[in-house]
Amino acid sequence: MRLLSVYFIFMHLIAGEGVNLPLVIVTWEYPNATDKAYGILTSGGSSVDAVEEGCTFCEDYPSKCRYSVGFEGKVDENGEATLDAMIMDGTTLNVGAVGGIRRIKRATTVARHVLDYTRHSLLVGDQATDFAKDFVGLPEEDLNTDYNREVFESWKDENCQPNFWMNVQPDPTENCGPYSPSDQDKVVNLKETSSPSNHDTIGIVAVDSVGNVASAASTNGLNHKIPGRVGDSPIPGAGSYADNDVGGAAATGDGDVMIRFLPSYQTVENMRNGMDPKTAASDALRRIAVKYPQYMGAVIGATNDGEYGIACYGYEEVQYCTQDPKSGGPYCRDVTCDVTTSTSACLQSIALSWWISVVLISASLSAHLF
Ligand code: SD4
């Protein structure tokens, strides 16, 4: 399969189409993180190094990543920031991840050590913290800041609204906890827990100049999450996915819903079956929307030859950044979310992408034969 992808990249080249590599694509407007990752690729680093460094930038400087990645931002119901992160290496399909890691800033570096030095995929909670201190050598730090404290205090002043409880007493739509299971009529909490300001995880895909793919995600999760909650970001196939034979994808949004559909895996599989990245990501998000019309999410996708795209659902618009040899620096833009629950638009684009593939392959063959 690896040979096959090198063959396809080669065929694109001889068809004169050019392969625009290396490539970095990042969720949301994080130009510095994009540039950091791209710099690693152009200075001889691997795609795994690139995605790690991109995420680490946001973990070190949360204020440059909208306070939703890293230590300074979204806190749980106890006012503590805990981090989820993963890295996937598309060469080996190996994954390293941490969930709900506490008192450690560089969650993605810890994930990288799980990837490189263990046969596990995911470490969680306090024991992940011990691994970070004892094996990785990272300092254990108090992640509380004035900003975190302010976010927490204003949430408490608003009677702990919104929150993620349901079927409990006292009524979670009006009261803080502690709660207990309710035997009475079910109280379902439909208050908005997701909003454009409660999302911003960094998801990243990097493809080096010979088509090696890696993906990563890092987040402090959803604001006011229940302590102990781990989201979609450290889960392979949900937060991100990479396979050198095809490409990579990464997701952001309402993780408790998205985790059930593995949208990054679905996007990569859709690309494997011939869809272009945007169509592939749209199809992955549409499958979720059919069951959960209220959710919000976005997925980026890139092929191993540098084609990329993004799709989003539930937001008005999202931002993403890319960097490649043609972009002359990190290039960030807004996209309007146009995924719907209907399949017809999707089928039309599949037909179009098949048609384009047929034309390209014929052009490659004739360039090769004559
Ligand atoms: C989560 N998916 O923990 C993450 C949050 C997110 O942009 O993507 N924010 O649910």
C-alpha cells in the first residue's frame, strides 16, 4: 500500500500537476502553531515532530490559541484545568495519548512519550501525571491562573450554568451540585453546553515532503466539564487519525457526541474510498447530524499528496489555517458551515471527485505512455 501511495504521488508529478508538499493544516485560527509545525517540516523534522510542536505551541501560549488549548482556559466543575492530547503516526498507525492529565502543561509531549516509549496508547489522570514527571521529566505545576479563577467564579455566580448533568436532583438547570440520581420525573438538561466560545481544540495534520502523515489534537476540553471527563480529542479516530496510505484528519467540537462516530477515522476512510477531503469530512459530519441535529463540529482532512479541505456543522462559520510551499506563510481563513443532513449534495460531490480521478489517471497514463 505504501508503494501504491508513492506511485500515486509520482504519477501526479508526471502528469505535471505537482504535489504541494510539505503541508500543515490546523483547526481554528492558530497561525503561530501552523507556522511552528511547518518550520519543523522544512528544517528536516518528521511529520510526528511537526504535529507535536504545533500543539505544544498552543499548550505553552494558551492566550494565542483562544484559551481553549493548554493550561489557561476552560476549567472543570472544581475549577481545575485538565488536558487531553493525542498523536498518531501514519507510518505505523501507532498512537500515544493522555486523557484528563492534571498539573502538567505539555500534554502532547507526554502523548509523544507514550507513542515512542510504550506499547500502550492512552494513559489517564494522576497516573499520567506521574508518567510525565518521572519518565518525561516535566515539572508538576499548579495550572490555576487569574483567568481560570475568573472563569470559575463567574460560572458559580450564575448557579453553575450551564453544566452537563441530567436526570439528577436538585434540578441541574437551576442549581449547583452536589447532585444525586433522581427517581422522579426525568429532568433532562437541554441548556446550551456547547457554543462557538466553548470550542477551539487544536487539531492538526502534517504531511512531509514524501507523503508521511501524522495527526494530533490537544485541548482543555469543554468548559465546566464534570471532573474526570475525557473528551474525544485523545481517542484515535475521534480526535484525529492518520494513515500514510491515505492521509489524515482531525476533529473539533462537541466531543461527547462526536466520540461516538469516530469522525476523523470516517474522513480518512472516505478519502480512501475516493472522496476529496472536504466531501469526506462533510460526509463524516453529516452522519452525526442525522442523529444529533443540535451538535457542533468541524473536521479537517488532508491527503498524502497535499490536497486538503474542511467541513463544519452547527456553527455559522469556523476558521482553519494551512501552510504549504505555495502559501508563503500560514494562511488562515473563515469557512461557512454548509453540511446538511441531506445526502444528495454529498453524492454529487462523490460523483464529481470520481470523474476528476478518472480524468487524472487517464492523463497520467497517457503522459507515461507517450
Ligand atoms: C472536547 N472536542 O473535549 C473537544 C472540545 C473542542 O474545540 O473541540 N473544542 O469535547
